[in-house]
Amino acid sequence: MGGKAKHTSTTTVTNTVLMVAVAVPAIVWCSKAFVLCNAFGNKSEYAGITAPGGLILGLQQLTCRQPLAAVNFIFLVNVCVLFWIINLIQGSTWLIDPYWTFIPVLINTFYNLHPSATSSTSPRALVSSTLVWAWAYRLTYRYVLARLVFASN
């Protein structure tokens, strides 16, 4: 019985670390792209930038100029590709369930921090952010609570 608790504890810690680590590529991408967006804004020099990594630069421009398309692309890659790879490694798609509690928070943060955001501190933005965070907290709490109850039975 003691061995089972230790295994469960180790597994829980590993899964928690993995759950947080899955969001890292999207966070890193956005932070690097936002630096570029802030550096050039809507200036004409931005359109003339060329680099050996033309695809990367194009995706960074997409992030700056078309935030809706960018957020969909980022999370398509992050959710579909990354979770598929994790599924191949672990043989399970369990990770997607708790991740849905974080996706709205990450998207909300993306829009609030985007360089073209004009009203991330307006009352409307603050209320919507608060509601998204409260919803994510409630859903995460229920998910963790259900896992604890299920694990104890």
C-alpha cells in the first residue's frame, strides 16, 4: 500500500509538471513575437525584414498583424501536434482534459498582452478576464477534486 501511494505521488508530480510544460512553447512563441511586434509596430520597415527563417518570420508577422489567426494557429500546433506527440510517447490522451481549463486563460492573456490591445485595463476587459479566471479555477478545482476522490476509492 505504501508503494502505491509513492507511485501515485510520483505520477501526480510528473503529470503536473507535464501539464504546465505543455503550455511553455506557446508562451515562449508569444513572448518572442510580441517583442518583435513592439519593436516594429505597424511601421513599413517590418514588411521589408527578411531572414533565412522566412517561415518563422511570417508566423511572427501573423502574430503581430492578425492576432485571431495567430492564436488559432498557435493553439492548433500546441494542442494538436504537441498532444499527439505526447499521446505517442505515453499511449494516452489524458493530458488534454485538464489542459482545457488552461486554454481560455492562455488565450485571454494572449489578447490582453498583445501589442495591438487597446483596452486590456478597461472595466469590460477586467470583468471578462476575471470571469475567465474564475471559470478556469472552478473547472480545475473540480477536476482535481474528482481525481482525488477517484484515486482514494
